Amino acid sequence: TEDILRVNGLSTRFFTEQGQVNAVSDLDLRIERGEVVGIVGESGSGKSVTARSVIDLIESPGEITEGEIWFNEPDLADAVADDYPEAVDGSFVNLLEVPKQVRRSLRGSSFSMIFQDPESSFNPSLTVGEQIAEAVEVQQRASANPRSTRAKTQEYSLGRLMLSTVLPSKKYVSEASRERAIELLELVGIPDPVERADEYPHEYSGGMLQRAMIAQALAGEPDILVADEPTTALDVTIQAQVLDLLDDLQDETGMTILLITHNLGVVARMCNRVGVMYAGEIVERGTLEDVFDDHVHPYTEGLLGSIPDLESAGGRLEPIPGNVPSLLDHEMPDRCYFADRCPKAMEDCLSHPPEYEGRGTDEHEVRCVLATQEYSEARALSADYFGKDD
Ligand code: SF4
Ligand code: MG
């Protein structure tokens, strides 16, 4: 299978009053067309910023400061090759080397995102059906002339402008887009979609609105769906239903999904490959088997120990003691960022942050000294050591 996305050396910083926050550092990510790749980590590990960086949703004071995001889209490559030759490599386009409006024009049709909080995706004063129809319309305008990115961009903004002035009263752009919206609601399992299309977001339950958001995200038939904690806000039963839905949609459409979650249980169920994030870096990556059966990083081990049970609400969580370290540049230590919480820390971990090391299969990479050296009880430092040192 070919790659659809290659992210190289991505760094995203936030320039705050307290100083520079290294939210994502030197991140590499490869996604094949049609696969589901998971990024897992605790909150504050940088996984949402990674997702938002990929889809160009970083806003001031945040900024992508380094890296390349290569998107495999032959039509786009053709369209921008003359004006931005540096940004094109075969059928790949480096999205960070083309103007922002070109990137923005890909939203919906190439990339779509679903969030933890569906309220944020809907305007409370328009019906759910109208808003999904709007997403359908925008995509149709955009794809009317797929070879001209400039036209696509203009049509897109024009489409939004028109819709925002035309739609406040309850009116669909066209009967066809209304029908498509109802089809999409049906696809994501909304009962009585014809009636529900005319309801407002507040009339939907949390789980139903989550489904409606997925319908809206699918309206543009995106190549890549970025799902950021899509089920976290839902109760366990509904979580399982929404994951089933995503899984089914993925099987049916062959859509590529980048799934962001703190839950390795969700990863196990959905993903082909996974990256484990800690303190703005991927600390272990590999296939599902690499990460579940042959993991090396003690942080991965810790996350595996805290998998909540999706089936029973009483599932026990064993969180890893301690907190994600500060990502303020001047506070980040010159040692493994996990050392203060790591039960296997040893002297080598304290001299400098570990490099990536391959392990076994091609896909498996780990940022931990244990990847290259045998862990030895004798070299482990006791928790007391850290107490005294700090
Ligand atoms: Fe633990 Fe050392 Fe590996 Fe860091 S490098 S995770 S401190 S064993
Ligand atoms: Mg699947």
C-alpha cells in the first residue's frame, strides 16, 4: 500500500508569556492509504496538537516551527507544481510549502476532523440537517473543478460566504444536498433521519450529536479522517457503539483514519499501527503487535497497565504515578523526559535524552535506552535517588 501522508520532523511551539512551550518536537509519522493509525498518550502529551498541526488548525500563539507534511494527492500536485515546485515531489505535496488558503481548501474534501466535543462543530442556531447539507455543498463546489486549486479555494470561501448569508433562515441550498444529509444521518445510525435532520443540535443527545458530527465530517468524502478522542465524553456503552460505527465506516469506505486517544484499548480495537506520545515526542512506535506484545518503553508498559475496560463501566484504571513534565523550553531537563516517573530509570537515562533505536521489525522504534541495552537490576536507581537529586 502507498503512503497517503508523511510527516517529517514536525515541531509545533506555543509562544506564551511563560515562555516557549514545546508541544510537539521533531515528530515523524507515516500513514498508509486506508489504514488506521493511532496516537496514544496521556493528556498533555501533545497528541491533539499533533492532530491539529496535520490538519492546519494551529492558531496563535501556536506555530508549526519546523518540519514537512507530505500529502499524496496527484491532482493537487499537478495544480501547484508550476507555482510551488519546491512543494512537490512526485504525487506528494508538502502542505507547509503551499499558501495557507491552499491548505484550507483541503479541509472537508481531503481532511476532516471530529472532536471530543461535538457541540464545537455545530452552530446552535441551525438545524443539524442544514449544517450537514452545507458541508455537502461546500465539497461539491470544491470538487466541481478539482484540477484548479485556486478556483477550488475561491469557490470554497465563496461557498461559505453564500451559505452563511443564505442559511440563517431554515433553507437548504438544494434538495439534493438535503437528501444527502439525510442519507449521511442514516449512515451513522440516527433513527428517523428525515425528522431528526430538522432538529437543532440541543435536541440531540451526546451520543447522537457525536454521530451527527461524524456524518458532517464524512460529507466531503475526506481522504483522511482525524478523530481526536472521538468517544471520550460519552458513556461506555455509547463509546463502544461509536467505535463500532467508525470501524464499520472505515471497512466500507476504506477511509484513512488518524485516531487520537489516551486509551490503548481503543487503539487495540481500531488501529493497524500506533505511536505512543510522551512530552511532545513519539517514544515508541510500531505495529499493533510491536506495541502490545513486544513493547520496550516503560511508558508504553504503564499505559498498557491502565487500559480501562470498554465493556464494563467498573473497569479499573491504574494510572502511572506522577505527571507529564512541563513542556516549557527552559524547564525541560536534559535527560529522558520520563525518567522521573520511570520505574526502570538508570544512570544512562540521566545524561541526555535517548535517541530513537530500531527494534526487531522495520516499523518498531523506541526512544529509550532499554531498546539497546539489557535492563539490569543492578544499574537501576532507586526512587530515593530522584528524591535526593531533585
Ligand atoms: Fe526509563 Fe531510561 Fe527508558 Fe527513560 S530512557 S524510559 S528513564 S529506562
Ligand atoms: Mg477496520
